Amino acid sequence: MVVYKIAHKDFVYIGSTARNVKARVREHTYRLKNPDKQTQSSNTKLYNYLRSEGITHITPEMVSTYPADDFFVKNKLTNLEKEQKEIDKVPEEYCLNSYRAYRKKKNIK
């Protein structure tokens, strides 16, 4: 599992994937370019913000990954917790994540 960041100006999206990051970014770019061919997932904060900025392609310069030794563990739940910790570091007004990566069970209602 890799935790990655897509950033443009002060705005940040944090994600994670068990796949190759380049493949995941290609999927993001496809959804960005083709809002009508996808469902709700093409209309999240990330894609709407990038479209409003006139961006039609997520470039390698916009993407960074967190070191594998910091995040790579076999337990997916732990990865999601770590992804959420990175999301929580981004000021709310600059966070492009539409959904939480992880919520503790005791907080779920």
C-alpha cells in the first residue's frame, strides 16, 4: 500500500492504493477528463477543483508519495489510519478529500 498526495497550489488530496501509483493517477486523470462517463466519483472535490483551475491532466509534478518504510504495512486498516492522519494535517479549506479514509468505530454513528 502506498500513500500519495496530489497537490496544486495550496490545495491537497491524499490517497492510498495497493496498485502502482502511476496507474492510480491515470485513473484520476481519466475521471478528471470524463466526468460524464463515471458516476458520483467524478464529481468529488478533487476533480471539481482541478476542472475549475482549467487542469485536464494530473502531471507527475503534482504527485508525490510518502516513503514506503513509513507507511507500508500488511494491515490495510493501519494504512487507512495513516492515510487519515495525513488528511487531518491539511487545513480543511485546502483539503480536496471528499471522504474520510478512516473513522474509529467508537466515532461511527
